[in-house]
Amino acid sequence: MKDEPASAATPSKGEHASAAARAALTPAEAEFIRELFELHRLALYRYLKRVVASREDAQEILQETYLRLLRQPSFEHIRQNARAYLFQTATNLSHDFFRRRAQKSIEAEADMFAASGMGSPHWSGWPEVALQGEQTQSIVIGALAELPPAVRTALLQHRFQDLTHREIALRLGVSERTVERYIKDGLAHIASRLGNKL
């Protein structure tokens, strides 16, 4: 069975028309966006599924990528390198997705510790969460973006999807020892960036 995004990932003509009307797109612009998205939809979906390792989350980010395109005030900058723009938009939305998930995880852990009367948790396993604010988030997102794709994927799947080293190894087609090294290297890189910039 082919792994393709569900048809819901591409808005219907009615949804497209209403979104186009909201954004005041000309018919030519609306057609450009529809064709551009259709041309790259499958590649975007496969890329997102590798990044977030979830069909549902990949579908959601794919849909948001399309909606982001519809909200652009101008399309001239997109026409020059449309594929790169689409993938950069999807990557940025993936970063937002992981940042929201990380924040929820941090808040849930803090609530659990507070409810237990144990005070604040010790964050030694994930050094950046001891620091708060936009600056830290920006540094962490930047550090993640600098990692090789396999290292980033291993680290994010381990941290946010609670996958075992074995599960990650199977998904990436590498050994468990390699996954351990990826996670260690990824955390070290993030810690280094935080240490250098804060």
C-alpha cells in the first residue's frame, strides 16, 4: 500500500475558493498555489513523516503549510524558488510543532512535581529546560536545525515520542549503538550552543 497523504491534505475546490477569497487572491495566484502544492505535496508529506514520525502530525503540518501559502501577501518571492520555500515553511512549522510539544511536556512534568509536593524537578537530562524564555527556545531550535537529519530525527523521536533505541534504529536503518551516539551527540550540541550563547 502506498504511503500517501490522505485527500484531506489537499483542500477541496470549495475550501480553496473560500481560502482564496479570504486572502483576496487573484484567480492566477490561486491556481499557481494549487498547482505548486499539488506538484510537491507527496514529497512534502514524506519529508514531514520522516521528521515527525507520525502520519497524523505530518498531515496536519502539511495542511498548515498549504494554508500558510494562501496567506502570503505576495507570491513573487515564492516563484523564484518555490520548492525551497515550501520545504522551509514545512520545516519551520515542524519546529513550531516540536516546540509546542516540548512546552506541554515541561508543563506536565512541572505540574506533576508540584502536585507531589516534591518541588521543582531536576532537568539534568535535558539542559535547556532549566532556562526559560524566547532566547533559549531560539537557541534550541537553531541547534536542532544544525544537526544532521538522522541525528535530529533520533533525538526528537527519543525525547518526544518515547521511542526506544531499538525502535529508532529500525526506523532509521542503523544500529542501536549508532542511535545512542546520535542522541548523545545531539544533546551535546544543544548543550554547547546553550553554553556559548547564554
